Amino acid sequence: MSKRAKIILGIVVVAFIVILIWLRKKNASNPVTFKTEKAFKANITKKTVATGKVIPLEEIEIKPQITGIIDKIYLEEGHKVKKGDLIATVRVVPNEQSLISAKGRVDNVKIRLKNAEIAYNRNKSLFDKGVVAASTFEQIELTYNQAKQDLVNAENDYKIIKSGSSGEGGFANTDIRAQISGTILEIPVKEGDQVIQSNNFNAGTTIASIADMSKMIFEGKVDESEVSKLISGTDIEVALGAIEEKKFPAKLDFIAPKGTEEGGAVQFTIKATISLDDNYFVRANYSANADIVLEKKDSVLSIKEALLRFDKKTEKPYVEVKVGENEFEKRELELGVSDGVNIEVKSGITAEDNLKIWNKAKKDNNNN
């Protein structure tokens, strides 16, 4: 090996030794340190949010008593009505066969009535003279009176088939009136539309829907994992998507006994009566969220959830507690209620223990 090569090799060896010494000193002067913090007392509330909508407590659909065509609509959606107010009228389009049959019954009854009247007048004069027995005359009079009543009934049937009303009742069947006091939510028909009466085979055409807007309820769904923790009568808060700055108090008064599967999860319907504020007008079918308290603990020993770790084998939660200068020991915990930020600690540590914060600290940071 030449003299020059020996010099170069020596320089490399010296440089390598210097680098090793520098790295050793650097590692010795920068030990890994951790900050710590202590457990604290806190109020922890576990909540769930139910999504749903706000609907009227009482809502009815008004259907016609006859089949026909909408002749006139007198009110509009959003109009406030009282029970009995006229909303619309229906023009009857009679079935020609039924109309002819009804007219024929009227004519037949008239013929019978005319004959009964002739027999009644003839026998009445004879009865007055004492020629006809009282029992015989009474039977003739009964037949005459029945014929008169049959004519009235036949004529009423004919009027109903022809015009929808006999004119004998308080309101005509062609009048569509409010059945409750409230607000008209919807009128899904227009003038000229054909409507069908409700019967055993058809639900009938809805002419209007009316609801009492002063009584509103929240209707939503909760997951099966949380429904067992709900208690009827619990106070909740309802936030409406259309009224962001206001939360309405409500009382949970219905929890469905049977769930329905939606998207692979079983959901249960809940209902809550809302206490309305006169300063806000709440419309039907507003989207809403309900904050429901599932569990609440006051002034319990707590830590931040960020301090928790879980054993890879047992999956039990633990923290590390400071026992010396930069020395920590593992402590398994028994946990309670969590609000997503803080969690209750039932056992495993005390309020005096210093708990490791897992983020590494800088060189000039001191332990708490």
C-alpha cells in the first residue's frame, strides 16, 4: 500500500470515529421524555342523536262521500279553518243506468199511491156511514200512508243519485267541509279533477289534509344498540334544520316495541311531544335531530380518552403511570361512561397519579 493510500485510510478512520463519538453524545444529551397529566373530576354525559322530522300530532285526510268532479275549491293551503268550514264542492255525475232505475221506482210508487188514494177515499166515506168495519178501513189507511212514505223515499233516492243530496240533511254530500279545526296542509286536487268516495274496496280520493299545528311531535329513529337505554318521559332537546338558532324542549313519550331493518341495522321509532315557542312558526315535516341523554355521571374521576391504550392480547384498557424519572408502569383500568372526549375511571388509578401523554416532548420541555 502506498504512503498516499495509507494517509487517506487514516483520515477515513479518524472521521468515522469522530462521527461515532458525536452521535453517542447527541443520544446521551437528548433522552426521550414524556409529558404527564393527572386525572380530574368531571361531569360526563353520554348522548345519542336521533334523526327524524317534526309532524303534527293530529292530522286527518278529508275524502268525499260521493263520486263526482271537483266543482269549486274555496280555500288554499295554509288557510286556518274551523270545524264545519266549507273547503270545496263536488259536482255529481250520475250513473245513467242508476238514474233511470231510480226514476222508474218513483213512477211505480206514484202509481201505487194513486190506487191507494182512490181506495182510501172510497172506503172513508163508507166508513163514515158505518158500512165498512173499522179494522178493514184501518188496513186501507195504513196501505195509503205507506205508499205516501214510499214515494218520499223514492224521490229522495232519485235526488241523491242525480245531485248528491236529498236536501233533507244539514249539509249536502257535495259539500267538502273541515272535520277538525286547524290548518290546511295540502289540497292535492284541483277544480275539474274526478274524485272517488271511500268504500270497502277503495280508500277514496283525498281532497284536503288538515292538522292542528299548535300540537307538534318529533318522530325519529334510534339504533337497537341504544334503544334499551331510553326511558319514556325523558326530557330531550329537538333542533330543527330550518331554525338553527333555537332548540325546542320535548318529552319522550313513545318507544316502538318493534324495530325495522334499514341498511343492515335495526332501527326503532320514537316520538316526543314538543313544547313550541310562539316566536317561531314550525312547519310540518321539518327535518330535525333530537339530543337524548342516555347516561349521566356528576363529579366522577375522569381522564382524557387520548391517554388510553389497549393491550394487544387481552384488549383491556390501560394507561402508564410515572413511577420515577422518565420511568412508567402499566396500569389496567375499569372504565365507565364516556362522552367521546373524557371517560370515567372506576378503578386502576388515583387523582394523584401522573399519567403518560403519549406524544413525544421536545428537549427543553419539562414534565408536569
